[in-house]
Amino acid sequence: MSTTTPAHDARVAKLTFAGVYPHYVTKIEKKGRTVAELHQVIEWLTGYDEAHLTKLINTKVTFKTFFENAKLNPNAHLIKGVICGYRIEDIETQLTREARYLDKLVEELARGRKMEKILRS
């Protein structure tokens, strides 16, 4: 198992979704993808529709709250690979693993992967 440090996990938990979201938008738009596609990916993973996402951004929820209230897609475990130097499937801390699922989906979107592949369908 790949171990993230308790300090790393605490940092991830305290990040706000509102703080990270603009970076996701910049990353995908630079590569020609749309915010609508980003929202589709986020909704697939978390169950949050656009209205709910806007509310979460406006209330500046932490990743901890963001993922505690999400209805994680049953196929999320199919998201594998390395992101931020960690092999996702080996991350032991649930919150950190879920945050990296989202990072990986955004990366795949930015890299031009087909939506049906990203959404593990």
C-alpha cells in the first residue's frame, strides 16, 4: 500500500472545493474541453449536479465535507493510475483517495480521453 502521510491527508481534507475548482476549469479549458464536460465528470463521480456544485463553491466547503456528502459512483473504484505521485488504488485514506479520483478524472478530461472511457461506462 502507498502511504500518504497524516499531514498530507489533513491538507487534502482542509482544501476547499472553491479553491481547487478554478484550477480544474483552467486545466481543461486550456486543452479545449468545456466546463459542461467538467461538470458531467464531477456529477458522475459525486452525484452533484450543477446547481449543487454552485452552492458548494459559494459556501466554500472543504474537501472533507464535499466528499462526506457525495454519493460516490459505484464504479469509482475503477479509477486507477498515478496522480500527484501516488498510485490511487493504493491510497489507504478514503478522503485522499476520493480527492485523487477527482484529480485523475480532470486529468483524463484535459488529456482528451473520450468521455465514455472517463466515466468508466
